[in-house]
Amino acid sequence: MVVCGDDGLAHRLAAELRGVYGEQVTLVVPASERSVRPPVVVRARAASALLDRVVTAAVGLTGNGGGGNSGAAPAAEPPGGVRLMEAAEPNEAALAEAGVERAHALALVYDDDETNIRAALTARRLNPRLRLVLRLYNRRLGQHIEELLDQAAALAYGEGAGGPADGSGFDASTTVLSDADTAAPALAATALTGTSKVLQTGGLLLRAVERPPSGAGTSADPGLATLALLSPTDAAGPGGDQGPTLLPDAVAVRDGGGRATVVLEQVSYAGPSLPDGRGVMPWFASLFSRRLRWSLAGMVGCVVALAVALWLVTGIHPLRAFYLTLLDLFAIDDPAIGESVGRQILQLLSGLAGLLLLPVLLAAVLEALGTFRTASSLRKPPRGLGGHVVLLGLGKIGTRVLTRLRELNIPVVCVESDPEARGLATARRLRVPVVLGDVTQEGVLEAAKIHRAHALLAVTSADTTNLEAVLYARAVRPDLRVVLRLYDDDFATAVYRTLRAAHPRASTRSRSVSHLAAPAFAGAMMGRQILGAFPVERRVLLFAAVDVGGHPPLEGRTVGEAFRAGSWRVLAREESGDSPGLAWDLPDTYVLQASDRVVLAATRRGLAELLGRRGRERAGT
């Protein structure tokens, strides 16, 4: 695997490929940090020092301490089997030196879209059978580039270039990803459930949940599927040093009552929904301020009271009394000469009420004209709103997070200081309330109803702004769940530990976009069928979408027969037609057809065996 980039995503991706998937990686970084945009993870330190730290941490967490390298290089070899190479730009010479002609996959994750596109075209020419993963923010352009590069591979090697037709394991597919798109589901899930270990497939968000051992004679809810039995504790009996059991069968789950389990659950939201703002009353409330609405209501009450009094004093018909009151109110000439004293007094009072009504009507007209441009496009947080998520920042990341939160029907209130921010158009389209103002100023978070919020997501581009907002929100709500976007890993760790110590009963998470996006990029480098990976202690479970046709262990077998304990398990089947999606309640008697496409959980060894790549697996995985 070859990874080229100029910021923290490249380092994270290299650590993910080596630590989780056990691949040999060549990392290409700029020769000098002074000549490029500063990385988002590091603070003025050498790239090699960062790589040592990140890779060592990743390997230590996953238990892959093995070495292995991909050949000689003019740069140092950090621990963990990652070869580090320095190059000013990913030109033809640099790509050739990195071994692109012999690589299985290449990831181009520079912050500049043009650099990634240029390098991808060069790499495709050097190796038409290379699997490409590009980081592009422009989604429409990314679709065209993906089709272009796939077509170039098909023309160079025929139909077999798009997949491993020769059995060699090569896959010349092109995948275009955005770090904002890949990080948004994890950020949304963190705000909702407190964890970023999520998997996105079929329009659903799934998470792996660790559950404590069930008591004697009881069984815990298995969720969508039981993925693993964790290592037994000393209290569970002998064998306390035994590792986790991945993809256990029903007998193992039943017999492992004293062991904690890892189950798959769907991330969902069951709280109050956000009013859609449709109808007459929400429109009226957004058009006029609260003080003006009360003034109008008072004037209407006054007119009704005068009409009732005129009806009682004169005894005329109620409709005529209301009509005469309006004439008096608007000073239309119909003097009560020769009428009773009570009628004359009521006419004077009606005229006085009319004088008071004129400024109220003028204020209503001016306020309506002045707020039509904003009230019709940017909604204000409705009264009584609670249980919502306050989202700070509507930039590149915030816009994607907002879209994902609304797809989950989670009520959101956005706070943005820039009236020209790119995410305001999305908020307007989704009819999401927005508070325009600097979040560091007093009163802005209160306007977003932070005291009744479920969580705070601070994803602005400034670390200090995110931290200040979180500290102020915690002062208002000590138990508030907060999620920060912080660039620097050391700073994020220090903030997390301090906030956790200061508020032990509240949920605090600090997240880096590169840290959240790296698993998706790594999965794409492993092949389009890889959806993601979940670590289970020192082992890893992979999730993949596989076509049943061409796989004898699946085709023509029932779901129960296709299940192989410790290797793979079919979880769901993709449905087509009028309502596409995933069917999770597959019975064990369902026969898998060649036309089916299924989602399965597998170990690295099991997936390699199923896909015919057993020879590429390393010993001990």
C-alpha cells in the first residue's frame, strides 16, 4: 500500500493500514513542512517523529507489532513496517520511487483536489491495475474522475482490470472519498450515543456495543448479531488469559454466559422531533417578534372588549356593534351625535385605541419587510425546544454533520458566526434553526437553548473557539454531552482528560477529523467490498459487502450453512425494488442466491479465504 499526503490524514491512514489490516505501507510526505500547509495533527515537529508515535500507538492498541518492509528507500524505516519517503510533490518520479508500479493500492489524500487528481492520472498510467483512493471534497467532480479512471483501467486491461479476474487479488477500482463525508457519521453517532465506533451501510448507522455478562438463567439482548465473546475474567473461571472469541455460534454464546459480549446495534434516535415550521402559526411566529405578537394580541383583545361593551350599552346586534367599533377605531366619520352618553364615551375610547393601533401596525409592517429575507430562510429556535443537538460551525465538516443528523431525524440548532458560510444554504433547505453570532459572546449559546440541549457538537475550524464554547456550555449544564473537533492529538488528549476529571458524570469526547476518516479510507484501499472494521481487544472484525455469485461457500447454501464460526457470518441481504435497503432478519433457512449481495462480518483470515486471497494473508492474523 502507498499513501501520499501532506497532513494528519496520511499518517493516520498509514497507521490504520498497518495496525488494523497488517499491510505493508509506504508513506510519502512533503520534504519540508515549511513548504506546505501545516499538518492538522502535528505542531511543528518532524514528520518521522509523528509517524513513530502514531504507528507505535496504533500497533500497541491492535497488537500488530510485526515488522516487514516493502523494500529499500532513501528514508528511515519507522517501527511497525511503514516505510517513510519524502517528496516535494507526487510527480511521476516520486510515485515510481514509492513503488506504485508494484503496489496493490494507492491513496492520495493531499488537501488540494488538483494535486490528488494530477497524481491519480499519473499513477493510473504507471500501473493501470492499481486500486486508487482519492480525497476530493467536490463530489460531482469526484464522480466524473472516478468514471474516467475506471474507464482508463478497463481500456488498458480489458474487462478483467476492474476486478481480480485472474485470481491475483488486484482490483483496479477507483474510489473517491471526502474526509468530511466519512467523519460526519462518526461525529453524529458520538453526539447521539457517545461512541465513534460506527459503521455506515445501506443508509444505516451501526455500532458495536460491549455488554456485561448476563446473569445465570438470563440472556442479554443479542441486537442485530453477536459479534464476539470477550476474554473471560478471573471470576469466569480458568482460562483468564484466553483471547476473545470472534463470530461465535449459538452454542458458544449460550455456554459463555460469564463473558462479556460485543453485539451489533443500529444507531437510532427516539427523542422529540424538531418542528418542521410549516403551517400558519409557525410562519407567523417566525415573521414577527415575540413582543410585537403580544402587542397585536393585546390590541385585538381591546377591540373585542369595546365591541362587547357597545353591544351591552346600546343593545344593538353584536355584528353591528363590532362594525361600529371598527369605524370608530379607524376614525371613519360616523360621530355619535345625539346618542347616549355611554355610546359617545365608547366612541372616544375606540378612537384612542385606534391611535394606539397605528404604531403597532406600522411596526408590524416594517418588521415583516425587514425579516422576510431572514425569517423565511433561517429559522429561529422554537419555544420549548429540548433534547436537541447544538452544532457549532457550518463549514465543510459542519455541513456534512448537519445533513447526517437530519437524516437520523435528530433535532438540531446551528450556531454560525459567518453569514456567508457554505452550510447556511443547507440549513435553509433542511429548515433547521440557525443562530447567527459569535459563539464566544455571551447570550449566543443561550439563544440556541443550550440549557435544554442533549449534546453540543463543536466542529469549527478553531480549537480555541471549540474549547471555549464547551467550557461555557459545561458551566451552564455540567451534565451536557460534548464533542469537540480538535486538530492536535496531544491537545485533544489533555482536554479530554481534564474535562473527564472535572465532570466525571458527563460524556466528553474529543475527535480529530483525520482520526475518524482514516478507517473509511483504509477500507477503500482494501477494496470496495470493505465497509469498515471494528477492533475487538487485540483482534479485528471486518465488515464487507459481497456478491454471492462466484463464492461456493455462500452460493446455494442457507444462511445457517454459510455461517462459519470464527471466520465469517452473513448479517444482511441487500434488497432492491421500490424500497431498497438491508434485510437484517434473515432466517437460517434462507437460501442465498447467486444474484444476492450480502453484508457479512469476517475475520481477516476468513475474508481472505472467502475472497480467494488466502495467500496474501500473513501468519498470525
